Amino acid sequence: SNVIESQNGGDSMADIVVICRDGMVNSYISSLIAAIETKKAGGDVAVIFTQEALVALAERKFRLAPLLEGYKSKIEENAKKLGLAADPVALVKAAKDAGVRLIACPAWVGLTEIKVPAELETPDVAEVLRIIGEAKKVIGTF
């Protein structure tokens, strides 16, 4: 399972931390919609963008998973019907507007030397580890 229960039962900076590492549109849709809905339901949630997800966002270059390519128009059409965006940049902005904490992994910022998108904060590694360590649940990429 990609869900890890934290052993600390105290207050945390984010009840749920979602780690988004794939630069695929479908990963952004799943991760960010889950984060937005969690926030709307009163939960504290953060999304950490790392590896390919971070670079894809910085470069604004996204793709669908190969098996979903043939469903691209259906996904966009049905997302619109549901009042959702199928565009990762729009989803990031919606998550930020909803109050979701959006974090750029500092290790991957350093490794790639990318320009961090304005919507993301870049705490130091110790802070990111504290956020993950204090979360009640950490969810790997959807």
C-alpha cells in the first residue's frame, strides 16, 4: 500500500501529505483533486511535488499515462462536466486557492536547478522531513 500511518498521534502540520512524483496529467488530477476535497472537508493537507512531477510543473510539460492517451478527450470533457480541471496548472492554482499547502521537494530543486513555480513553497529538507514525519497519513503518488 502507498499509505503510511504515522506513529505520532499528536497535532501535525498536515493531517495528510500527498507525494506527487509522476509528471503525468492523471497523477496531478488524482493527487490534487483528493487534496482539494480533503481541504474542503476540513482536513489539513499538503502536496509535495518531487522528481518528474516537479520538473513537469516547472517546464509546463505534461503527458497522460500511455494507456489513458486514447481517453484524453473523454477525460477533459467529463472533468469539465464535473466542474473540474484536467489541466495540471489549473489544478495547482485551484489547490492553492483552496488552501492546500503546495511544496517543492528541495532535494530535487537542488538536483535539477529548476525555477520553482510561484504556487509552490520550497522549505528546507529538514522542514519537509518534519512535515512528512508529523503527518497522520502519507500517500504516495496516485
